[in-house]
Amino acid sequence: MTAETLIKELARARAQSPPPNPLLALAADGRVTVGHLRRLVAIERAYHHAELVAYGELLTQFPHPPAAGFLLKVAGLVDEARAALAVVAERLGEPPDLGDDLAAHAFCGYVSWLALHGSQAAMALSLYSAPDGVYYGGAVELVRLLDEHGVTVPGEFTAYYGNSPDPLLTDDAAAVVDDGLARGDDPGEALRAARLCDRYMALLWTAAART
């Protein structure tokens, strides 16, 4: 079993049973408001904090190359994203109170679980981010639909959510998966963790669609 095989299986499973995206459904009807976008940004900002903590824990579990270098670079990407998203939040205005919305906080729980229980292959396959994946695919399509319906958004929002994944999250992630498999990680467990990541990441769009 190789990373390439797992990545193809992940894509196949995603195509057969795509996670729902209620925010895109609203956007397709031209019904997305600035309130929805504020929720989206507020939720993702909470994710960033949880991710950085989780990557620190994962680094203690996988301190060897190539996993260690990969995790440090991913943490750097998230830290840069955190700074960029802070600017987006400022442009959009007063952030909402996410309160006790479980969907809004669920991904934070997932990355904590992954940090404590995930294998190296599971970690890297979960972080593998295809351009048409749940996060990047949904973000780019959201930007496209907002533009199609003439919804005015700050340029910083478009620049942030219109991005493609960094090669670190594709090529490097696959190499870390392969290394984990070579060290004896269970490929089935890695695939299950990545599919679970898809489901939890999809809750970003679910929670953002609420008002």
C-alpha cells in the first residue's frame, strides 16, 4: 500500500459520498450575507488555534524526519494564515458569538483527537489537501459563486479563500504518509482518519451557513 493508492481511494470515497456544504447551497441561490461570512471567518480562526496546539503535540510523537519537518512547515503555514485571516475579520466587521454551536467547534475536537491517537500516516493523510477537497474546493467555489451573484466582499477575503493548497499539503504530505506506512502504520486506519477529517471539516460550512 502506498500514499498514492490511499489518496486515490480518499478521492473516490469523497466523490461517491461528498460531505454536504450548506453554505454553497446558499451561495448558489445568492442568499449568502456578510453575517454568514463573519461566522465562517470566526470559526476558522478558532480552528487555527486548535491546529497549532495539535501540531505541537504531534511533533512530540513524530520527532523524526520527514514528519518533524513537515509538521513545523504546516504550523508555519497556519500561523501565516492566522495573521491573514485576522485582517479579513477586521474588514468584515464585528465577529459573531459562536456560543455553544457544536458544529462550529467540532473540528477543534477532531484535531485534538488526531494529535493524541493518530498514526503518522493518519496525520499526514488527514492533512493532505487536494484543490478539490472539502476545504479548498469549497472555499474556491464559494468565492466563485459570490462573484457570480455580485456579492461585494473585501479583497482580502477573496485572496484568502480563493487560494489553492500549498504543495506542502500535497507532495510533502504524501511523502510523510509513505514514510509512516514504511514504519508499519495501518493504511486502513489512516484512510478512516482522513475520511473522518473530511466529515469534520465539512462542519465548517454547515456552521457558517447558520444565522
